[in-house]
Amino acid sequence: MKIKNSYFLVVLFFCLACSKEQDPEQEAAVAKELNLEIKVLEDGGVSFQGEYEGTDIETSGFYYSTTEDFQNENAIEVSAEPERIFTSIINTGLFYNQEYFVRAFIETSSGEKIESPEKSFVSLGSKAPKIRSINNSHLGDTVTIIGENFGASDFTGVKVHFDEARSKILRSNDTLVECIVPVDFQISNPPVRLRVYDKEVIYNDFKLLTPVISEASISNFSLGDTLKIYGDHFDTAVERTKIIIDNKPLEILSTSRNSLQFILPLDASKSKLEFSLWAQNQEVKVDYIGKLNKPLIESVGGNLRTYDTIVIKGDNFSPLKQANKVYFDEHRAEVLSASPKELIVLSPIGPYKDATFEVTYNLMDYEVYPNEKTIFQDAWLFKAETDYEFYGNTDQYFTKNGKLYIVQKNYGEHQLSFLEFDPEKLQFEKFQMPLPATHLADVSFQVAQEKDYGPVYLFFNSEKENFYELRLESRSYSSLKDYPAITSNGPEVFISDKKVFVTGGWVDYSSHTDTTADEIRELWAYDMSLDDWIQKADHPEAYLRSGDVVFQKGNDTYITYGLNTTGGVSFWRYSSSLDSWSNLNSHHSARFGKAFFMHNGFGYAYFSDPVNATPSNFAHRYDLEKNTWNSITPLNNRYYTYFTFPRNYTAFKVNGKIFIAIYSNSKLKFFEADTEKI
């Protein structure tokens, strides 16, 4: 048994020693297999593995296509390491539920190409892309997206959106996408969506760079100046940039990454320059970059009258009219024109306490005053007005105990209304008194009083119970003897030489068909001591007349008349001591006026010609000695034109002061005269 075993070992050794290594040509003569394995990855992508039985491998890889039995030149080629077992993982470029066909291949050192049998798989799609970083930038800048699974270098199937705005891609590979930030989205931190075929990733950490302001080109500036600010990260497009002050956008002239030029507003609420900058789709609050210059008033000139043009000279005014607020005392003036160095304003009409007034100028949070004293030059100054709506005429009045009383009665009312005016306190009160008789509700009336300390008489256009004395202290009436002649509307009632005179007026012929002009021109006088009426000299003109008692001096009474039949005017003087009439030089339109008074021996007539509507006809002074009328300065420019001419106006002398009351805009306005200027 030992001999047999030894013999076997010797033969085995001899056989091994005599064997030779096989050369490559001999190996090639024997066919080698190339196997292909495919694994579809659950989270996208696919893994290819090739296994070659031989060792002569120069190159290796895979072909794949969506076409069965494809030609290699029409397929996608993927290289792998030249090893017996070689792999490749495809993460991108695959479509969901698409069937692909694959072949593995190797090339030997002699150039021989060996391919595996073709296999197929159904894709679950590409592997989702991943973004690691995006550099923050500006609108319109080029940015680089760093990550993986972005696909081929020709960026096939790659799309990038900033919010909803699509970006233009410049280049890409599997780990990098270079693209341009679009300009048509509206937020500063848009989500960046990168999509590779059907897989998408969203990156939320991208943000547009925030603008920064460092300084301004000037430190002192005025409204309307051009200002340039410097900083960084501004937008390069004017249309995408806004500067807001007081919720108003400013005009932007130019913009670059590090500078911005714009025009300051002509109006602002604050002198401290605060604004909001809108750039790079974001708002930047600028708390302070400088202060607007303080305005200065150097002079207040021109014609210093109320409701007249006044020129204010200075500096740093706003060129925008409505931005400048000018006050005369507490009344705001209308700015007619404005420039940085001059304002032309219409001075408010008032009311004012006195002629000395304070000018206040407000711009932004500045309040400035002139250094000089400002005094109105008006002969008449608006001093007070009723604080309630006032209606009716003002021509029936009397004075008592240093106060003025305007008496009114509306047609059909059974009471008289009294407006009491205190010229010292510039205050008003109202009260009523019942009529002395109920039948007087539908008739007109006149008030007569010789002086403010004299008795007050009421004459009613009634055939009976038509004459009374008003007792203000007791709020009562004393019935006097009835007027014996024909009563009329609007007669002239005046007191002279302790007698009450009544004449003229007009009647309605439809109800007084038997009344003649001769009856209307009768003059009657009530003797207070006799409580009786005495007929006096008739008026020389046989016309139905509307007249106004305008002046009285001693026993002479001056009366203007409008002639209803001709439209003409006449001016007469009646002497109670001589019981005679004298025709005087007529004021051409005094029949329209009611604001008449005497002062320093002259008669004055204001608002006497609303028809002609020329300033030269609005105010006149009558020289009683020379019997001449002369034009004087009107009361105020406010009432120059026909369209603003007041409907009712009456002059009063009370407590040593002269007033003209004007009914305007549903209020009664009182103007006081500077007796040294009229």
C-alpha cells in the first residue's frame, strides 16, 4: 500500500513540472461571457453592473436607450472603471414609468469589443436633485447653485424658478447650475425651485442682498433739491426703485449699485429727512440722513389790508402753494403763488380783535414769525360775526344803553326778533317779543329813534293800531295815536325836533286801486308832547318812491329816493324848522344803499351801487356844505364785485363807535371803522 501511494505522488509531480502557462492568443480562442445586472433604485435612479469572465479589459461601460435593439451611436454611453466587475449609477435623466434597454460592453487591449445581451427595466424616475448652497445676490445677477443630481452638462430637462419667475440657465453639470436671477418676482427671499425632469427640490435660504445707505451728497438741503445718497446693494433699474416720503413716491433720476439720485419733495410733514427705500424687492427704513433747512421770514409787505394781496419775502419756502401754511392771527391765508424766496398771499378777511395782527408761517414741523410788527391799514376792520345762521334784513334798528338792537319780523309771524350786539365785548344775544297786535303779523314795519338815549317808535303798515312806543326795559309797548294818512310799504320814518315824521313809500295798486301818488307824498309829523299827528309840507315829487333817510344834521334830514316809475334817483333835504324841501345834487345810485352815517360833518354812503359793480361806485362821502359827492376807498376788496355784493348792509353808530353790518354767507358780519382813516 505504501508503494502505490509513493508512485502516485511521483507521477503527479512529474506532470506539474512538465505543464506550460497558456498565452493570450490561446485564451482568446476560448469564448468569455459578459453578464449584465440592473437594479432600479427606490428613491430614483438605476444601478448597472457588468461582470466579465476574462481579464483583458481596456475600457468598460454601458449603453442605454428607450429603443429596443438600439444602435450604439443612438444610445447614451456611460463609462465605468475597466475592471472585471464594473458598475455605474445613473441618478438623472430618467423618466418615471419609462422602459429603458441596456447593454454592458468591454473593449480588450486588441480593440475587440464585447457586449452583453440586452436587458430592460422600467424606471422610477431620476434621483431627486439636492441644493447645498446659492450665493445671495441682486436682481439680474448671475448666481451659482451648488448641489448634486442636476443632470447632464447641456442642462437638458433642468428648470430654475425664483418664486414664480423663471430663470435663464447659462451652464450646468451634475453638481452646478449657473443662472441669472430674474427681475419679475416681488419678494426679497423667494423660494428657489430647481427641477430636473420630474424631480424637484426647493431651496428656502436664498435672499436678495439688502440695500445699505451710508451718506448723502449734501448735509443741508431744501424742499425740491436734488439729493444723491451713497451705499451698496441698490437696484440698477429706476423702475424697480422707489423712495417714499409721507406715503408719496419721489422722482428718481438715476440709480446704480452704490449711488441713488432723486428729487426731494416740495412738501413734507417733518424737517427730519426720514424715508423708505424700496429696492431689491424689500423696504429699507432710513431714520435720518439730514434735516431740511428752516424757513425764514424777512419781511411782510405790500398793501397790508384784509382780503388783499400781501407779499412775504424770505427763504426756504416750499414752491408748492398748498404746502405753505400762512396764518394771520388764527385765520389761514390763501397762498396765491409760491417760490423758495417769496410768497404772495391773500390776507384773510377776519375777524380780528384789532389792527395789529400776528403772521405765523408753518412748514413741516417748523413755525416761524417775522421780526417786524404787522398792522393792517384798513379803514374798516372785520371784528365780529354771529355764531349762528342769520337771515333777514338789518335796516330796522335802534341803540340803547351802549348796545345795538336789530329788529326783524318774518312775514306771518306774531313776534318780533331782536339781535343784541355789545360793541365792547363783541358778543351777541337773541330774544323775542310778541307783536302788540295779532293783525300786524302780515305787514311791514319801520323803527325810528332820534339818538341812542331817545325813545324807540314802531310804525306798522296797517290801517289801524299802527303806531307804538317800544319800552325795552319792560319788554312792552305803549300804543300811540294811529297814523291818519294812507299807509304804505317802506315809508321814510325819521325823528327831528322831537317829532316823528312819516312820508313816501309805495303801495300795491292791486289792493289799493284808489291810492294816488299825491297821497303817498304827504308828510305827517307826530308831536310827542301832544300825542297827535300834524300834516306838514308834501314832498315836491309826485311819484311813488322807495327812500332811505341817510343823514341828519340839526333839524335837517337828508333822504335819497329811487323813482319807481322812471328808475331815476333823487336827493332831498327836509328842514323841520322851516317845514320845507330842497332838491340837492343826487348821488347817482344812492337809492340802493343803506349803509349811511354822519361823521365829522360829512355824510358817508357805502355799498351804494351793486348794479354798476365798479369799485369807484361803492363808497362815497357827501359834503353837506358844498353839496358834492366824492368817491372814497371801499370797505373791503371782498365786496367789490357784483357777485359777492352783500344783500343787506346797514351802518350803525353805537357807544361812540361806527359799525357796518353785512349779511354774507348766512352770517351777520360787523366791521368797525377806524374813524381817523375814513
